[in-house]
Amino acid sequence: MQTIVVKEVGKEPTKLNVRDGQLTLELLQRLVGGYIEVVHHDGFPQDVVLICNEEGKLNDLPFNFFVNICQYPDAICGTAVFCAEGINADGEPDLVPMTTEQADNVLNELRKVKVGYML
């Protein structure tokens, strides 16, 4: 099994185990509560991405944490999901679960997050 990391507002981040083929658009939309936005943020390897609700700020979802994007801070509102970019079972570029090492690195960084702190 492979892993994604879910960070809900006001809660500790958690690992969610997913099987091959289970990381679908529908699952990501359900986790973030709407349309997804893929965010490439500073501070993590290029293949690790953050998924959030594309309309989180517009819909007044609660603040979760800040991230740096191209050296500029941005607020993440609502639930955030961390996964990787890679190649799916069909050989196509896609969002895929992280390795255990990637997930542990994300968890360690998220545990440092305080209100107003940037990831």
C-alpha cells in the first residue's frame, strides 16, 4: 500500500493508505470538498504536490496554513491533501500516492506548522 497525507483544519495531519488505482479525482474532490487545485509549493521535492479546494478562499473555507509558492506566501483554506506526481498504471503522467519516505517527510514538515507559519 502507498500513502497520501491529509491535513484537515485544526487537526493533526494523518496518513491515508491507498491501493493502486484508488487515488482518483473523485476521492480527491471528496477529501477537499470540491474542485481540486494542484499546488507546487516551495520546500518540498518537485514531485510532491499539495491538493486543495480550488474555491476554498472564495467559499470562505476556514484557514488551514500558509505555503510559499514561487517565494510568495499563500493561504491554504480547507482540507489539504499531499500526494506525488508520477506515472500511473497506464503509463501516463498522473497524481499518485507517495512513498513512505515522502509521506514521513511531509508529516514532519506539517507537524511544525503553526498559525501564520509557512510550509
